[in-house]
Amino acid sequence: MKVLYDTSTVRPPDRYEYYRAGAGAELAPVAVRGRAPGLLLAVMSVTQIGNFTIEVVKWAADSEIVTRRTDRLIKACDPECYRVLLSIDGGIRTEQAGSQVSYRARDIGLFDLSRPWQTFHPIGHVPMRVVMVTFPRALVPVACGTIQPLVGTLMPRNLPGRSLIAQFLIGLTGTATQEAAPDLAEVLGECTAGLIRQRLGLPDGITPRARRLLRTACVRAIIRRHLGNPALDPDQIAKAANISPRYLHKLFQDTGLTPMKLLKRLRLEACHRDLQDPALSMTPVKDIISARGYLRPDQFARDFKQLFGISATQVRQLASQRPSRSEG
């Protein structure tokens, strides 16, 4: 993910103004109000997955800060999008369309970026985390007028499929990368539109297909997070995903991959990216592959060449011959 702003990278006296400038450069710019805090940690990371923008926020401050999306800001920049917000740790308060909401851990809310809102950030030294998924309103096949009563409100905790979507959204904080984009775009479409339809009581809400896609995406996210564990096996993956090993294998029946084959493929793809990374050009190949969970270099060499048709050394050599961006 790309870091849009991170207050830890600037001097403490400059952090508040730096954050205010960063908030004004967000996808839906907001104005910051409040006394400059003595402690301020504000980090936003962003990535684009198809039509979906994923934003992850980490926040801590010793005084309350309010961010406002005003009519003036909307007039200047209106992406015409909805936003699904998951508060991982709880603590924030929001107001939109007359609804006032205090978030607990794993609460999910819905926003319309074309309408004003304000957010009250909590006071505390322990960082709060939020993940937001923003997407064009046109992607939801439901009339805007039908959706408007949901704007600014929480999705009920007993809503079928809501907890599975919460698990998926939390997984995005570490796995929403361009490498994972082909796996995630379809899932994001199913879960965002499905969540809204489910909340409205419409047919084809969070369908069995959507549940399967969500479960599979959660499994992929778990594997990506634990590639460096050489002992990772189906039992550990299933336990982390809160499913049985039998159901784990059932998820992959129609994919042409078993969980362990997927694990091997993701490890090899990660090694391939690392070998082309200029920042790792001086790192020995054996260190790169061991960091990705490979214990046997001979086995890695066979698997790598079988998948890519070229050796790891050749990949690194070809990468070193490419002109750098500064040269281009």
C-alpha cells in the first residue's frame, strides 16, 4: 500500500499542520478542526483495487480532533462514491444525515461521500485503526433513494454475513496489494453490494457464492501474512480462518489448487518480486527464499524454474539490466 501521510516522519511540532495538509489530499478531502495535540500519530495508507479504493488509518492523539466533510469541499471534489468503514478497534464517533454513531470494535458503517459528515477521533495513546472501502455508487444496483436511509448508520451485528465481511475487511489491512488485486476485486464487489442489499432485505444479498468468495479471500490473506512460516500447514490455516480443515479443502475443490499448492505458488511469486526489488539486490538469494518459508534451496530452485521457466539467478540478472526510473 502507498503511504499518503505518516506524522511519524516529521518533527513533532510540525505534525499537526502536516496531518491537516494530508487530510486535505485524501480521496474525499476533509477539513481538520481542534487544538493541536501534543501527541499525534496519524497514518493513512492507500491502494487501488479495480474500482475500489482501500484506505487504512492508524490514529492516536492526546486531545480530540474533528474532521469535517463540508459542502464546500464536496463541491470542489465529489467522487460520487459510497464508503464502507470498519472500525477495527472502536472509539471513533461519526455524524452524517442526522445519524450519530459511536463505533465499537468491528462495527461497520456506510457513508455517502456526496453528503456532509464529521468524525470525532478518540483521545488516547493506544493507536486506533480503521479500514475503509470506497467505491462508485454506480456499482451498487440499487436506487440511491433506497440506500439513503442507511447512510451514516451501522450494519446490525446480527446481519447475516456481516461478521464474515468484518473478517475480510480486517484482512485487507495487510494484504490489499496490487499483487493480490486479481483475487480481491471480485470479492470487494460482491461484499459491498451484497452488504447493502442484505441490510435492505433485498434478494441476492450476501449470497452463498459471495460467502465462498469471502472465505477464500480470507484464507488467501492468512497465507500471505504467514508466508515466512515454513511449518504453515492446512490445519493452521483452517484454525486461523475459523473453519474446519475439511471445509478448507472444499473451498478449493473447483480452483485446481489445494491449500498447500496455493501456499507454494504465493511463496514463489513473492520470491520472484523480491528478486526484482532493487532494495534487495544485495540480499543473498538464500536469505530471500528463507524469509518466504523455503528451507531447502534445491527444492526452491526446482519449483521456481517449473513455475517461471527461468532460474532465480537469471531473474535477478535481468532485473539488474533494466534502467532505473531515475535513468528513464
